[in-house]
Amino acid sequence: MRSTLELIATAITGLFARPVRTALILLGPIIGVGAIIAAVGLSESAKGDVNATLDELGTNLVTVQASAGISQPGQLPKLPKETKERLGAVTLIDSVSVLSELSGHRVLPHAAAEDAFEVLPISVRAADADLPAVLEVDLTWGRWLDPWDEQPGRHTVVLGAEAAAAMAVLPGEARSVLIDDRLYGVAGVLDPVPLIPGYDLSVFIAFEAAREDFDDEGGPTQVVFRVDPQVQLRESDAQFLNTVITAGGPGGIDAPVVPTDALEARAAVDETLRAVVLLMGGLALLVG
């Protein structure tokens, strides 16, 4: 009994005799356990955020761009005019919208803002009435383009979220913007589009206005669509989509893009980070 008490006393004396060594010994397990808890907590939180975003936005949105090829001067490569109808006839595709990006045009809130907006180029896109429904994105305020805007002589524009913020457009405000010195009335502002951020710094007009004011002829430059949730389209399906869109004719498409793949890739990176931090925590425990 006495030897046990002496052993305990010697151990306690040793602890306080070298306080720095004792502190370092205790610090190792504390850092190791803390690192493991932090790794698990951060990883699960990030995974939950990604899953919530995927549940909200869906994983079945696909975008297809016309591939580089012969096009009209000043215009981007075009898809066939029948692209929307051809994709709409595919039973595995639920909804389709087409857009045409107009290159080389300037968007200003007013003529005096030319210098300020030289470093903030805002894209001009012609879009159909189905785009918000396909994106599953609402409008912050106002309305989207409709068949009324496709009539000749209409000059209506819907602003992306970042474009509206850059122009300091207030909700419900009666505003107009200049597109190459042509005045367009603002009908509404689109909510942010997390899956296609480029839409946020864009303005959207009707196809008829694009044809009348900017000589944008031919078909769209891009198509976005939703496939059946049970179907997972990937880049390997490019040939199938190319055949559907071109019907064996001239032209072609770039590899289809599934925007949510980027979120899933980020989740995979989070898993790798978690493994690294767990390893570091284990090494800290071992050293301790």
C-alpha cells in the first residue's frame, strides 16, 4: 500500500516538476479530439448544405450550347430553330427553354453611366416564356416575358439579380435601361440562379425584339431543359442529344452540362478534406 502511495506521489511530483512537458502531453489529445470533432462536424454540415441545395434545385437540369462553327458575323454559333420542339418530343425530357445570347451589345441604366459599366459587362439574352419554370426560379418582383412581348414593336426587359443590383433598381420601380441606345422598359427582376450564375449578370428580352433591334436571326445559342428525375444525363450522352437537336443536319453541340455536378464534386472534395483532418487528429492523438 505504501509503495502504491509513493508511486502516486512520485508521479504527481513529476507532473508539476516539468509543467511545460505536462502541458504538451495534455495538449496532444486535446488537439486530436478537437480536430476529429471539428472534421466530423464541418463535413456533415457541408454535406447537409449540399444535399439541401440539391433537393431545392433538383439534379436534373441540363444545359446545351451550340458548338463553334459557321455563324453570322457578330453572332454566336446557333442551334436549329426547331430545337425546342425536337427536344420537347423526347419522352424523357420534361420541360425545355431556349435562349440566344447576343454578343457585342452594351447595357446601361442611363447614358451617363457608360464609364462605370465598362468594367461590368452585362450580357443580353433573348429568352422564351418558359425559362423561369425550367430553372425553377421565381421573380423577385414584376413579371417574366410573355407572348405580348413577342409582338412587333415591344421593348420589354427582365433583369438578372446582379444586373438589377448594379443598376440600383428598386422593387416595383418604373425603370428603363438602354441597350445600345435603345430604351427598354423593365418588367421585372429574376431571382438569383444558383446553378447558372451567368444569368444573374444578364438582361433578358423577347426573341422578336432581338430580331427587330439587333438583327438576331436563326435559332437559339443555348437550350436548358429538365430530364426525368430517374434519368442521369452526362457528357457521354452528347451524341444522342446532338442527333435529336440537329436531326442529322449541319451544326452541332458542345458536351451537355449538368450544373449540379459541380455541387456533387464539391461534396467529394469535402469528404477528402474530412479524411485529411481525421488523419491529422489521429496523429495528434498518437503523439499525445
